[in-house]
Amino acid sequence: MNELKGAAIIGQSGGPTSVINASAAGVFIEALKQPNITRVYGAMHGIKGILNEEFYDINQEDMKELELLKTTPSSSIGSVRYKLKDVNVDDTDYKKLLEVFKKYNIRYFFYNGGNDSMDTCNKISKFFKNNDYKCFCMGVPKTIDNDLAITDHCPGYASAAKYVATSMMEIKCDATVYDTPIVCVVEIMGRNAGWLTAAAALASYKGMGPDLIYLPEIPFDLDKFYSDVKKKYEENNGKVLIAVSEGVKTKDGKYVPELVSDNIAADAFGHKQLGGTAQVLAEQLKNKLGVKVRAIEFSLLQRCAQHLASKVDVEEAFMAGSEAVKAAVSGVTDYMIGFKRIEKNGKYSCEYIKVPLAEVANAEKTVPLEWITKDGTGLTDDFINYALPLIQGDEKAPLEDGLPRFAKLKKILVNKL
């Protein structure tokens, strides 16, 4: 049994989700129960907050507000996009992190994020081990992109998928009311993995979805796209609804916006900052078809829409945080909490597993090609069967004056030592 006593800290990284706070709540509430955890901290803006010795004292928060984090969107303690350099190139940040952990006797570290975040957690754990500092490091998964390896799915995906499917159904209702032709191009997040755009097929499953769906797993051919749209346009009396991933690329590796401009900025991890795919395609279609074309970009809405959160997603996100703490205090380190799907008698359930950080760091899981229809414009029943159990149930924030009551943390900063 692990008897190491010390403080615990959680940081969050990358794009927020509607349930990332639920995972934080799982860490906070479970950590506060543990006798070997002497203090619980929340890092302000992830790794940057630790480097700057800026973290919140969670012991001073009201339990009611911590509970409300389960139904509060985005990251209440702040997220960050910050890449640690290779330790063999520059170990400055690593030395500073070790100094801070020692100063505040932090012995339990939880990092909540996606692929890059798991890499960060893995790097820190290795450095601490190599410098004989005992600290139990655990990854807590999150990403609406659903692209973390080994785990069946990721917290945040189901709620975002539910938003995408619901919104597509609503757009379908609106875009077909007039007796004039219209083509709607809806852009959905997803760089290399099309899981979120694939969720538009859930609307099709209900008979109210897009006519065409394009994922980044299939090279995007502009001429084929024109042909696909023209065919649907003729079949549907001038009404076409299209779902396209922001990350679709041509066989030459160019994103759609790069077909009209080479000036696309990159983030701290070197990823090109996407967006504008729907607008570019809409302009192209307007010129080709000579009809009204509307471009719609869900943007931040798909990742912060807590009002459509899946109950399954909220509960699993919370448990991912809680399970990470339980594992760490029992002496487990260098793992991420993952999900294993259990289906028995037609009913879905989830088993929490431990995935080695080294195996998930920077790895990427894409939509299986066999789940994409042969013409590359839709999804098979395999995807529907995969996604449908994840979006079940409803867990909204309680209402106050008709509006959601989100958590209001005190956010008391720890005094610097």
C-alpha cells in the first residue's frame, strides 16, 4: 500500500469540452477524501500555472460548487496550449517543475487533456523518476475529437456528438422550409480524425441528417465533391445539406483553406489552426451552381454546449477523474484512465482501465475506414451502433431564474512560498 503523503495538483490542457470540469470535479472530490493527500490544488492554465506557481487552493472551495462543476462547461481553472521541449534540448521547464513540486511537496500529479497532454504528463513523470523524486502521475482523458488511442472513447466526445447530431436535425428542418434552392455546408471540428463530423450520421439515422458527409480519413477531391453535390441537388429539388470536417485534405495533403491561401497559422504544438473550410466550399459551390449557399461553422458551440450534455458522458468524465486519484494513491503511476466498452444483453456499460502513458502519448485513433460508406460520403451502421449508446441521457445544469447555474469557484490562489 502506498503511504506517500503530499499535495495533489491537477492541470488541464488543450481545447475545453462540456464535461472537462466533470473530470476536474472527479479529481477534486476524490482527492479531498484521501488521507494521504494533504492539500489539493488546481493549476491555473495547466503547466504554465505550475511553472509560474499560480494554483488555486481547492480545500477552500465549497463542496456544492465542486459538485456543480459536473454540469459546468469549459475549464474553470483554465486551460493552455504549451509544449514542453525535448528534455535533451532544453530542460529548463523540467527543472522548474521539479523545484515547484518539491517546494509545495506535490506528490500526486493529474493532467487532463488529449494526445499532447498525455505526452506532457509522460515527459514530466520520466524526468521526476530520473531525478529521484517520487511523484505519482496520472493522465485523465478528454477530447471532443475522440482520437486518443486504446481507449474505446473519450470524455467530451459524446456530448459534442449529441450537439452535432441535434444541430444537424434542426438545420435540416430550417433549410428545407422554402420553395427555393439552397445548399448548406456545415463545418465541424476534427483535424485528422473525423469522429465528430461522423456524428452527423446520427441525425441521418433519425431521417433528418445531411445528404453528404466528408471525413479527413478519406482524401478530399474537389471535383468529386462538385459531382456529389450536383447529383444530390438534382435529386432533392435543389436542397442539399453537407457536413464536412474542418480537417479534410486533398491527396496532396492540402487543407481546403490552403487551396485559396497559404497563410494558415500554427499553434504551440505546430498544428495548423483550422477553420474556414465551409466558407471556401460555399463560395466554390455558389460559383458552380449559381444558387444560394450558406456556410455554417459550429466553432466553439460544439465543445461548450452543456445544455445538450450526454448523461453517459458526464458520469464517465467524472469517474475518469475519480479513478485516476484512486489509482495514484494506491501506488499506480504513468497511466491514463481509459474506457473499455462492455455490451451485455444489448446493454452498454463502461469499465475503467489503465492505459500506459507511453502508448497513448501522441498516438491517434481515426474512424475505421470500413465504417465509411464506399462512396466516401456517409457512415455505416457500425458507427451508429458505436456512437448511439454514448449520447444517452440528459444531465443539464440546474436552472436559476430560467438560466443555467454554473459553478462559481472562489479561486483563492495559494500563497507563494
